[in-house]
Amino acid sequence: MIASKENFLSGEIILIDKPLEWTSFQVVNKIRWIIKSTYGIKKIKVGHAGTLDPLATGLLIICTGKMTKSIEQFMGQEKEYTGTFTLGATTPSYDLETPINMEFPIDHIDEEMLQATLSKFIGTIDQQPPVFSALKKDGKRLYEYAREGTQVEVPHRKVNVHDFNLTQIDLPNVDFRVSCSKGTYIRSLANDFGKALNSGAYLTALRRTRIGDFNIEKALNIEGFEYLLQN
């Protein structure tokens, strides 16, 4: 059963399956608009726990009312993703946002090498966030520096990869499932994985399937959420 007007105002958790090419901010705005227009509410707090890139799909936790105070708690929980790396090339953004800038051979890569390399990325690892990211340096987003061609130093940081498996190998494409800590960039994981193979790799598909105990199977798409409220 969908929540009442009072429930949304006092605080609710909404699980949304973010569509491709939407920003997380756009999803929040849309959900806020649906709630306000359905119930005639003038003002309501709505926020999300953990940004997904526009080119990623999957689980987005939306909080309303007093539940927005729990956003930090949700963001700190373990996350699980599935997706695809494409080997043999790199892009500046480490994904499909920018075109390929370098190509590499993959003739030397086989399943045994892939599995051996995989083990290097489980546990606590050093990771450098992409230059095309929303992280800030001197009050400015990194992607703003990247788009204007300004070189900036992006510090490495420690992240935890709890589980990392290859679910299908069809070179140059490799499908994966990974569970990891807050702050892990799967795009960076793709780029680093390619380097470790003495080749290159970039992220071509990404879907978030879990945040803590919240699972994508319980999520609604935006149209489904709107239909439930208005019917």
C-alpha cells in the first residue's frame, strides 16, 4: 500500500529504479513534484542517498520529511552493482560519457588472467576518483576542470571491495558483480582493472542492485510510483 500524505510529510523511504540518462537530482525533483501535485502539498523535503551517474541505472533511495535525516546513514552502507567493462580501450571519463582516447591489444588476455587479476581488487584498495566526477577541489567540481581542459591532481583514497566476480566473459566485454564501500567509483575500478591487464578498459554499463538491506527488486520505476499515488 502506498503511503498517505501525512506519511510523506512525516517521513518515508521510497525505492526508485533510476532510468538511464536521468540524473539523481532529476529523479528527486520528479518524485517531489509527483507528491506535491498529488496531495496539494506546497512544501516537502525530499532527498536521495547516494548519487548515480546519468549513464547508470538502478536503486536510488529517496527520503521524504524527517527521513531525510537518515540519508548519511544510508549512504554509508555497502552497495552492490552489476555491469560491463569493455577491454582494449580507455576514455577520459572511464565510461561512455567521453569518446575513446586510446586503444590497446587484448590478444594476451584469457580467462585465467582475468580471474588472477580480479583477486588484486578485493579487500582494501587504493583508488583514484575519475577527473570527470562531482567531487570538489578548491570549491569547484572536478568535471568542471576536466571539461575546460585544466589539469588537476586528484588524490588517491582507500576503498573496500567486499566481493568482485566476473559473471560473463565475451571479450572484449566482461560482465561483473561487485559489492563495495561508500566512495568506490566503479568507473575507476574499470580503468584500473584494464591497466592491471596490461591493456585498457572502460565502463559501458552499470546498474546498482543493492544498498545495505534495500534491494532493486523492491524498487518502483517513476511511472509506477506516479500510478500508485494517483490511482
